[in-house]
Amino acid sequence: MVTSEEHSFSSLTPLIHSFSSPRLMHFTHGHVELHHHMPQGKRYSSDSHVVLVEYGNEKIPYSDLVSCLSGTLSTWTVDGSAHDVIIEPSDVFCFQLQRLVNQSGKYSPDPFVFPKSLYVDQFLLSNLELANKIRISERGMLDEIFELSRVKEGLTRHNV
């Protein structure tokens, strides 16, 4: 059974021409805007060979590949979100790392961390709905951890 939400996500997948050569380092990506969890706005697709990964400043405070990709490829607002997604993956992904300068004009001393394995499932258009549910849940847990840490700090701080 196909729900209306599943149907709306399946309509985002553009017609992709079948390539006779293998997609070793060539992938198709696109941009999707969601308003209250429903597709809206611009949808486009293009082909690429390299994924730009920026890191090291206040805007992108992460120093690991998955967090940088997740933080860069998805933006959230009160009414919705925008996502750069992979429509048709390649066998191999190349990453161009760009270390950014922080507000003090210096580079972050933290080393950039690559995982031993990278699962691109969370960045695929076909998994956008599930990935968003997980991201929203994760953000809720992180907010709760922050609030509990703040309460703990308040309870354990001794005022002299």
C-alpha cells in the first residue's frame, strides 16, 4: 500500500537515463525542499564527481566526515527543510576537503576524521523521509541532553 507521503516522495525522482558505462566516480544529486514534511520548491538534478566538504569554523563545527556531510547537506527552518540528496550513487565517492578559517583568523587544530566505512543511505533521495525522522529524533535527544546537563550543573553547583 502506498501512502500519499510515499507517493509524493517517489514523484521527486527524476527520470534518469540509463548509462552504458559503470558509475565508478559519477553520481547524480539533486536539491529537495520540504514544507511541513511535504515536497515543495525547487527540484533539480545534476551530475558530479567530487563532494565538497567544508569544516573547521563556527558555522561548521564538526571535524568528522559524516557530521560535516549531514550538517552541510541539510538545512532546517521552522516551517521545513532543504536537502541536497543523492539520486543515483556512484561506486566510489571523492571528497574535496576545505578547512575554513575561524573568527580569530586561524585554522582549527582538530584533525579531520574519516570513518572506516561510509554508508550513504542517509543521503539518498529514496531514504529522505526515514533519514529526516531519525535526524529529528536525534536533535530532540541532543536538546534533552543539553537541558539535563544544564539542570545537573544547576543542582551540583555550590553557591558560596
